Amino acid sequence: MHSNRSRRLSRVTPQQLRAFEATARLLSVTGAARELHLTQPTVSVQLRELAAAVGEPLFESAGRGIRLTQAGEALQQTAGELNDCWRRFESRLAELNGLVRGSLRIAAVTTAEYFVPDLIGPFAAAHPGVEIEFAVENRDGVVARLQRGIDDMAVMMMPPEDLPLDRQPFLDNPLVVIAPAGHRLAGRRLRLSSLAGERWLMREPGSGTRMAAERHFAELGFEPKVAMSLGSNEAIKHAVAAGLGIALLSMVAVRPPVGRAAATTAEGLEILKVSGFPLRRRWSVVWRRDRPLTIAARRFIEHLSAARELRAPRGARA
Ligand code: PGA
């Protein structure tokens, strides 16, 4: 029985696995067919043959859609591992030929989107054979991607403690309190406690910026009056500039004022002078310790360390 099954499994084709991987990710046969430029019946046949080889159903219906069975989930993980193996083989082969080739998947939290593309630029130019995918999500989103092992690495401020990760801190992330231009407290030296009566705008739950703010405020016993949660750094800046409240935000998201004497940024914001701020935090690049790095990923991590020597992100030397 066992040997029968392994004989059947050895007939599984890469095409079937590709059809399965896309269907499992999108939970849609139509979506998978579209992504793979195949017809829907072709994908259905591949999935049927694959299920026959496995000897168990891989999907089951759930409401109007489909979901993975337990066997399907196990196969999804195996397919991911096979894919990683091939990618490593591809990059090793390229290295034997003196090239860095293959794909490089990088995830970053939303504050890092202001500078990671600047770091990718020269790397991409120096390694034209590397195809780069860059995903931006909030901290919760990046943690979920790390859990599933989607990316080669992630750039974030507070790596989760419960995953097997290696990390390399590489840039400062100062967090500042911003207010609308002309705010009555602008230009004055302030204590955090004097901001207790202000309306605070916070990033959405799941954001690392929000987590850092909440932790810091809790440590100081400071209870801000939270007026609103907003889903992006840009939304926070616009809301602050529009006079809806004040906020704690990464300095890289705030374009500094032009000229030494100016206090107001081009976006109509002012950085308040609050004692104990900027809050000094750092970004790290992290990767799964339990999965070997591709050559391209190793080279990119070296590239990031070199960048750390060269410069801090725009505006970070507050
Ligand atoms: P955020 O994360 O984009 O979720 O606020 C920022 C960070 O963790 O550095």
C-alpha cells in the first residue's frame, strides 16, 4: 500500500504542483488558471490527477468557495519546501558560473517603505539576474508572512520573539511627536505629561509603530486620549496636518523642514520638542534561521550592512 502510494507520488509533475500552489494560495481554480495563463478545465484536470496521485482530496468546499483539506495543507507546505529547494539549487548553479541569479523576496513594515527601495536600487543594478519582489505590510502582516516562510527576509522594528529568526539591526528609527503647523505647543520644550489633554491619532492595531507607542506610554504611565486610529503613515500625516490631532510617527515618514531655521515641514507638520523624544528604535533585517538563505539573499544582507556604514535614512539624524 505504501509502496503503491510512493509509486503514484513519483508521477506528480511540476505543472500539477504549480496549479496546486496557485489554487491553494488564491483558493480559486479560476484565479489560478488566470494567473498561470491556462484554461480552467486544464487546471481542474491537473488538480484531479494530483489528488489521485496523493490518494486523498486536497480541497473541500467551504460556503461558496473552497478550502484546503489537511492533506492539502500538508502538500502546500511540501510544495513550498520543494520550491525553496529548487530556488537554492538555481542560485547555487548560478554561483558556480560566477553569477548571482534567482529571486529575492523581501517584506517590510510600512515605515521601511520610505527607504528600502533606495537600498534595493543599487543592489538591483549590480545584480540584473536577480528578480526582486518587495511586499509592504504592517507589523502583523509581516509577522504572518515570516510565520509562513514566504519571504527570504523582512525589515522591521520589533521582530517576534516566538519564531526562529536571525537578525541584524541596521538603521536607526527615531519616533517623533508631530503636530499641525502653528500648533500652540510648537517650538516649546514640553514634557510628555503636558500632552495628556491632546487628541492623539494612532496607527491601526497590528502596526509596529502603534505597538512601540503603546509600550512606551504604558512604561511611563502616560494615558493618551486616543481620538482615532488610521491605517497608514500617510493617513496619519494628512489627519495631523488637517488639525485632527497629534501623533507619534517614524521620522522617516516625516519629510524634514527645508533650511535650518524652518520648523514647519512641506506637508504642514511640526515636530514637537518633547523631552525623551525622539524615541530611539532600530530597524532590523530578519530571516528564518531554520531555512538556508539563497546566495542572492546573503548578498542582499551584506549589501544592507554596507549601507548601515554609509548613511542613516533621510531625516534620521534628528
Ligand atoms: P508598522 O511597523 O508599519 O506596522 O507601524 C513599523 C515597524 O515595526 O517598524
